[in-house]
Amino acid sequence: MASSVTVRAPSSTANLGPGFDVFGLAVDAFFDEITLTKTKEKKVTITTKDNIPTNPNHNTAGLVIQNMIKKFRTKDGIQITIKKEVPAGFGMGSSAASAAAAALAFDKLYRLNLDDNLLVELAGFGEKASAGSVHYDNVAASVLGGFVIVRTDPLDVIKIDPPTSLRMCIAVPKLAVPKKKTKVSRGVIPKKISLSDSIINLSNAAAIVAGFMRKDPEMIGNSIRDVIVEPARQHMIPGFAKVKYNAIEAGAFGVTISGAGPSVIAFSKSSANLKKISAAMEKGFAHAKTDCLTVICKPSKGATKIR
């Protein structure tokens, strides 16, 4: 049996507008890499060159591994080596990528052959480190790849392969994000919503699923309209309205906040002028005196063992 395994997992975008806590999409913008190595010392240690917690109790991957050691009663110590590329706190599923890579690496290291739902559930345990609660949209996308629909009680993840021509432009603003940003951004969401708003979001969410089933990027993008969460969160992103307007004027089908933000994601297709859309988003942020990094990306496969 191998004594060391390395797994790479992709960034992800959650919600896709109206699919709050239900939809996730793996994207190849950034990747995290986790190496697990068995040790004789019966403890979990973390090594990294990145500025992230190395206490396993406060680290996404550390929480996942400690939980899996307990659940599967393995006897070894584990050294976790983390190479972090997904920017933390920017709505790109940073904690989820590390959690997904850690769960799959443990599965491969001990040849557990876990099914998809259990892998997602175990990876979801790591979200406690960043969000304070477990939610599965980002981790499901990072574990399985493609577009995912998450149902809970019991956990049931449905994966749909995205259209091969689907493309996204993501603008990552250079902002100072608060600690526990996900918790903060969840705090502004309204506790009560009107039936009419619920119907609008439900109809758009259903159309997004139809778009993925039909492999139709335009239907997906045109349905990314959210009248509940996006309006409540957009004040946290300087220049959001201008970024969205500019991207649509430049040819994007739909634009929304990526996950809990502050990144903004525009949906388009491979034949569009994606550089024009990205430049338009940059100008939108510049209008609010904010610099940003733009990334053109496509849907990604899920967590993968690379060695």
C-alpha cells in the first residue's frame, strides 16, 4: 500500500445566481494540491509555504483528515503538505478545494473506494474551518467536477456534465476580505422572502438545470438571475453594478457574484470575445477605484490523484 498520495482539486463557483446552497460548478481557474504522507508519529501535522493555518483544528484539510482517521480507525500519523493556489476568501471555493483534495487523497491512500456522496460528505466537514457550518455546493463541485445539484437530508449530489463550449470570465478584485468572510456574507441574506421572489428564483434555477441538460451556454447564462441573495450582498462589492453592466454590454450572457464574493463571474461561450468581457469587467472595478485580476476559465473535472 502506498505511503504517500498527491491529489489536485479545482476551484469552484457556487450558487450560480438563484441556486443558493444548491448549485456548484468546478472551474479550472485555480487548483489546490494536497499530499498525504503516512508517519509513525500518531498525529496530524501540516506543512505549507502558504499563509494559512497549520493547526489541524483550524485548517480545512486538517479537519477532514482528523475526521477520516477517527471514522475509519486508521493507525498512522499523517503529514499533510498543502500547495495552495485558490485564493482564500474570494468566492472561488478555496476551503472546498483543499477539503476535496484531502478527502480523495485519504480515500486513495487507504484504498477505501468510497462512493461519491460519502466523499462529498467527508470533504464537507472541512467547511467548518472557514464558514462555521457545513454546506456542500463548493465541495461537491471540487470533488466530482462539472455542474452539481446538492440535496440534503439525506445528502444526494446530482452531477451534470457541462457544455464543452461553456466559458466563464472571473474578476477577482484586490480587496481586503474580512476574517470568516463567508459567515459575514451569509449574515446579510434576508431571513424572510416574498413568494413572488421565490418563484422568480425557482424558475431561473430550473432553467439553469435545463441549460446544462441541453448543453446550451446561452440558456444557462440568461437564467443566471437572482432577486434574493445578489441584491442583499452586492453592496459588499465596490462597483458591482458597473462590472455586471459592462460584462453584459461586452457580450456576456449572465453575470453574478461568485459564491459569497467578492469575485464576480460572467458566463459566456468559447466563440465569444472573452478578452473583451474580461476587460469590460476590469473597467467596471476601475470605475470604483478597485484593481482586479481577471481569469478566463472553463468547467473542470473534479479532484484527481496525480501521483
